[in-house]
Amino acid sequence: MPTVDDILEHIGECHFFQKQTFFLLALLSTAFTPIYVGIVFLGFTPDHRCRSPGVAELSQRCGWSLAEELNYTVPGPGDDAFLRQCRQYEVDWNQSALDCVDPLSSLATDRSHLPLVPCQHGWVYDTPGSSIVTEFNLVCADSWMLDLFQSVVNVGFFIGAVGIGYLADRFGRKFCLLVTICINATSGVLMAASPNYTWMLVFRLIQGLVSKAGWLIGYILITEFVGLGYRRTVGICYQVAFTVGLLVLAGVAYALPHWRWLQLTVTLPNFCFLLYFWCIPESPRWLISQNKNAAAMKILRHIAKKNGKPMPASLQSLRADEESEEKMNPSFLDLVRTPQIRKHTLILMYNWFTSSVLYQGLIMHIGLAGGNVYLDFFYSALVEFPAAFIIIFTVDRVGRRYPWAAANLVAGAACLASVFIPDDLQGLKITMACLGRMAITMAYEMVCLVNAELYPTFIRNLGVLVCSSMCDIGGTITPFLVYRLTDIWLEFPLVVFAVVGLVAGGLVLLLPETKGKALPETIEDAENMNRPRKKKEKTIYFQVKKSDMQKN
């Protein structure tokens, strides 16, 4: 009996139905962007200083410019950000004895002798809009709460991808997709209306629990609807749709500089995805795995009709794919039991971790590096398009290992070079930032591709799930890594990114090349992937010749 792939060869592996479905699911991928990297705009931290009662009145009476006001009333030299932003003079600015020319000189001969205290009356932010930082005062002693805001969504990613991934295999792709869409949209709206930081954090966690899982289900659905030869292409293009979301997010954030309106605007379109109930059918492959062959055939006839292809009479019955027929019980120990698979597991876990840390870290660093955050975000997002095209046109020609290793090495080198480029060479700094962003995007997409190619069939899904979980762990610690290290030195995170990326590039070279190799079916196949087939055949040939000579 034929498989789904056999039938798709006749009714269309990537025709009108698949293209229409890809477009609809690509919108889902685009809408995931604000949740994954929206912290750049939602949590933007502008320049700020302590609010001191009386300073505004004194400044108005004396006719000070903003620069003069800051010079007279804000402690610390211009390069001491902590004093400038988190400390204030213990002075009553309402007293009439203060002079308009260096008012503090009447209180002390040297202003360094004046006592400093933490901000007592909140902060003044130099921004026309608002963010969660400015509304909830997530600065100075409470700056760690911004890190927690981004980390909690990555914790949700980790838990949700595992739990809902299991539910999608148990109850169906379409059902779980619609449930995640509904919860994601509802929690996003509630987050925009949150009265305080705690409730905002709760709804942010809920979004994390369902949003990445929904994105992954969309990825699985589109790859299960197309034929074997198109899976890699649609998978990469699905990730390109995420890049389109980056460009859209930059434009929307520029038009809506207030975080509540921005959150509401990027969330409301998710409710439209509930219409997919009528637009996207269940995966026929999943139905077959559940012994629902009649329902699977009904959907395949629908696909044939949409594609304008006749359903051959000889293909009216189905059998499960060979992979689903194999009854084995995978175990976590299988990922570390044998030496080669153990090596693959550890290297892949580190590379998932690296890709997440560098990708999210470089995006977050944009908001801290000064300049126009909207243009910098937009330009750096543009370089992700050539990254996808380079992968599509090289992995089947050059191979996987060397482009992947080069991508990690270039990302690390670009981060390191950016540290030593002076600020007056802004064009060169932007070039290095874009190069690093393009390289780590390639590395991110390559690890998605190669991960599945290194494991035998019965533990392939488990291997991808376990290794990719390091991506969410990396995303959890990245905000603390970026925002806390920049308090020490603005370029410190780039040094860490450089070291992590260079190590990842070296480790990739220890993996076998998978170009042109069949997917391993057994543990033995996976263990022998490093052995060149020609050499093996040549050894057998000489053994046979030697045996013949001994007989003669």
C-alpha cells in the first residue's frame, strides 16, 4: 500500500494547496516575532535621572537650559552612569538661598563632599514614549526585573514546547494549534492591560507557554503537508517569515512608542488566526499514525482537488510510513549511551545554547548601544534574508559542517572586532554588527537542520527536543548576561559572545558531514557516520583479494 509521500507525488508535493497553507502558517511565524524579541521596544531603557522636587521650578526661575540643569543638579561626571542615573544630592532644592550660578557652591566648597542618596521620588526619563521600564521604574536597584521579564517568557518556551509538543502528538496538530492561538492572543491583550508588574509577568509567562509551541506546530504542519523534496526549503522559508516579522515590528514600534499600544497592536491579529479552523485541515500523517486512514484519505482528496490533480484509483488506501511502524521505546539514556551519539548530543546542545544566546543577545544589545534603535533594529534584520538564501544554495553543494562552523566563527569574530572599533567609525561598527547578525542567523538555522540528521530514527524526535531545549535555557540567562554585564562595561557582552561563538565553531568541526548521507536508522548507523563509505568498501575489497590469494 502507498504512503502519504507516494500519494503526494501524484497529487502535488508543493502546489496550490501547499502554497496557500504555507502563506497562512507563515503569518503565524511572523506574528511570533514580537513575543521572541519584542523586549527591545517593550523594555527600552532611555536615559534617566532622579526626580528631585524643586529642580524644575529652580531651572525655570533661573532660565537654565537642559544641559545647565543637568550640570548643576545631577551628580557624577558624564561617564559615570550609575551616579548620574541612580543617585541624587541630599539637597532641598526649594530653598530660596540657592543661587542660579552653581547653586551647590553655597552649600559646600566641593560638591563631591555633598551626601548622595538613592533616588527618593522616582525618575525623569528622556523619552517621548513609554516602556515597561519607564512605567514600572525598572531601573537601578530594580533593573533585574527587566531581565526577569524576558527570562520568564523563555521559561515558558521551555515548558510549553515539551508539554504541548506531547499534546500535539496525542490530540492532533490542528486542535493544539488553535488552542495555543486562542490562549496566546488572550494573554497578550491582558498583558497590555496589566495594572502592575506582577500581573504583566504572569501573562508574559502564559504567552511563553503557548506561543513557541504554536510556532513549532505550524512548522511541523507545513513540513508534513509537502513532499519529501520540499521539506527543507519550506522549513527555511518558514523561518524567513519570522525575519519579515522583525521588519514589521520595527515599523510598528516606531509608529507606536507607547508599550501598551504596541503590545495591543501586535497581539490583536492573532485572533484572526482562529479562522484557520476552516482554512487548514489536520495533518494526514498524524491521522495515519492514529489509525484514522479514512479521515486521512478524505483530506488527501481535498488536497488533490485544490491542486487540480486527479487521485489515481490505485492510491485509495494507505499505510503508515516505515518510521512510524518501527516500535521502539526511546530513552534519554540513548542520547549518551554510545560514544559518537554522546559527542553529537553534547556538541548540539552547546550549539543550540550558543545560537540562542548570540541571536537574542545581539538583538538586545541594539537597544543599549545608542543611536537610533529603530533603524539599527531594521538594518540588522535585513541581513537575515541573505543568511537564509546562502543556506538554501550551499548546504546541498558545499555541505553542512563547514558553512555551519564558518557561521559560528564569523559571528564570534564580528563580536570581537566590534569591541575594538572606535565609536567615530560608526559605519564599520554597523557593518560588523550586521555581519555577526547574519552569521548567527545562519548558525541558528543550520543547527535546526543538522540536529535531525545526526540521530537514528527511533530517537530523532527525542534528540531534537532535548538538544533544542538548551535554546530556551540560553534565552533565559541572556537578559541577565546582557543587561548586567553592560553595567560593568558596554562592550562586555560582546566579548562573552565572541568567546562562546568561536568555541561553537570549533566544536562543529568535530561532527560528521551529513551531506548526501541517508538518515541513520539504527544506533550503529549513527555511530559509523564518521567512516567514509568508499574507504570501507576498499578495505572489504582488499580483504577479499587477500583471502583469494591465500586460497591459491
